[in-house]
Amino acid sequence: MSQPCSKFVWYELMTSDAQAAAAFYRSVVGWDTKDADMPGSDYTLFLAKGTDVGGLMTLPEQACAMGVPPCWTGYVSVDDVDAYTARVKAAGGQLVREPEDIPGVGRFAVVTDPYGAVFNLFKDYSGQTPAPIEPDAPGRVGWHELHAGDGAGAFAFYSSLFRWTRAEAMDMGPLGVYQMFAIDGVPVGGMMTKTAEVAQPFWLYYFNVAALDAAVARVTEGGGKLLVEPHEVPGGSWIVNCTDPQGAVFALVAPKR
């Protein structure tokens, strides 16, 4: 029997002002927040209808010293963090943070793909069965988008590493090819070569909201900014790219304006 595909299982915001960021996302996305109650760690959980969907922490001093700005990052499930770390490096990726245990939770490592986009590897030790994912429900992550250093090369890297497969591809003219990818047969994201204006390759996460215009108003009222104006995408959904007040980039997706 073949192994299941690796999946995004967690999303984490590292920021310069955790309290302000928590209030912003509670308003914009509709998440609840609660303290993670982890000894020796100041970590806040984001919840959608009572289910943990992500976390929030203040940027560590080491990250600040390296010039890391406020940002969102995703965790991808693997069965052996150390083995996958070695595979990432062998495929041209870089190790940012050595594999490390989170007592009672799991083991993780911070890595990059060969072009510099950061993501995390994660092995769950908690023994908890994850709640069924409702990818279209408000508060969930509805899409994962890689602005890659090289779209084709990045797809080859991730498909080999995680067994992700090709879905539909769209020719966007001067912007190149937008290659959607599927996990266990379900399209969950897309990859494209980044534009020249984007300084660093990165993963962009789309948070589901019920209606886009109302959420956009909450973004601007809360001190966030729009990077790309709201627009409709194939399939009928509406999206917008934003930054929060601390500068972390995120996106929103909704079935209607």
C-alpha cells in the first residue's frame, strides 16, 4: 500500500505584536483565540468553531536578529522529520532550524525549498485524531499558493518530496503558468514563478471568509493594507491579498463579494 500524501496540518504567525495581531485576526477572519497553556512558551491558538487551526507567537530574538519579518508559515505532516530534513537538503533545500521536539506535541524542523521559500516539517506525537477538515468552511485555510523562485522547479521538488500531483494548469500570459496541485486527488493550491516585484519566494495562505467586501472593510479598519484589489478567480470565488498591521502577508477567499 502506498503512503498517503503529506498534508498541510498547521499554520503559524510569527509577529512583532502578538496581542495586536490576535485582535486583528479575530476581527477579520472570525477566529477565537486561547492560550496554548504550554509551560515555558507564550503561544496563542487560533480556533475556528472550537477547532484549533493555527497558532501565534512573538518573533523569537534569533529570528529578529536574522532579519525575519512578521510572517505566516505552514507545517507539512511527515512520518520522520529527521529523514525528511535530509531529503530536503539532498534535493537542494536548506535547513533553517534543526529538528526539535515540542514536548507532548510533536517534532518539527524549519526548512526552505531550493529557491528559498520557507516551510516546516512536522510529526505529530500527541496521539490526537485531527478533526475532519472542512476546506471551504469559514476560518479554514482554503488555498495554498507558492510564489516560487522557479515554478516548474518548485513543483518538481514538492511533488517528489510529498507526492503532490498536478491538477489544472492555467496560462496567465506574461505572469507565466499557474500550476495547481492536488493532495490525495483534491486540488488544494497552486504554484507559479514569482514576479520580479516579489523579493523573496514565499507561501501565501488564503483564509476562508463568508463574504469578501465585509472582510476587506475589517482589514482596513483594523490597520491592514490591500496588496491586490479584490477580484474574481476561475470557479467563481473572490480573493484579495493583504498585509496585517505588523506586515505579515496573507490572503482571503470567499464565495461572494
